[in-house]
Amino acid sequence: TRFRPRERLKRPSDFKQVYDRRCSASDPVLLVYGCDNELPYSRVGLSVSRKLGGAVVRARLKRLLRETFRLCRTELPVGLDYVLIPRNPETVSLDRLKQSLPRLARDVVRKLSRNRKP
């Protein structure tokens, strides 16, 4: 299925909300921030630093991250906003991202449920 515009974090306030929640999980390939969004679907934002390379490299990383989210959507917990930050462009591949994203998303959900205020 398609990657719809409603499934994308666009506004700086959306990103700030996810970062302010301070809930993340990481591995050598990917860093994932997450927070609840109270929607019946998940949304994703991408943050690719200039430190990782030029425009061509960064655009490729964004395409890989979007495709990973699209392919792994069924394995990800619903009702969350994610911000995905790639770590090292040399180690990033679609297969490694497809392994990392669901696992890291589950870690974020576990941390969120632990930190929920009663």
C-alpha cells in the first residue's frame, strides 16, 4: 500500500512533541524516537543530518527510510509518531533497516508504557 501524506510528520511542532517525550531506542543502523499520537494510524518523520553526506546521500537515506516504514507498517505498533534518524550511511541498507525498525519500535513502545503516568 501507498505511503500517504497523513502518515508523515510535517510541522516542526510535531517533531518537537516527539523529541520532548524523550523516548528512544537505537542500534548501530538507526535511532528511533517515539510518542503517542492518539490517532488510528502511525506517522513518521525523518531527520537526516548533513553530517551523513551531501544532498544525494541524504535523499537516498530518506527514500530508504520511507520505504522501510511503508513495508514494515503492519509490524509496527499503531497510534504512535516516530522520528527516524539514520546513524551511518555506509551500514544502511533496506534489509538492515527492515530488521531494525520493528524491533526498535517495540522497544520504544515498551519504554513508553513503562513511563506512562497513571
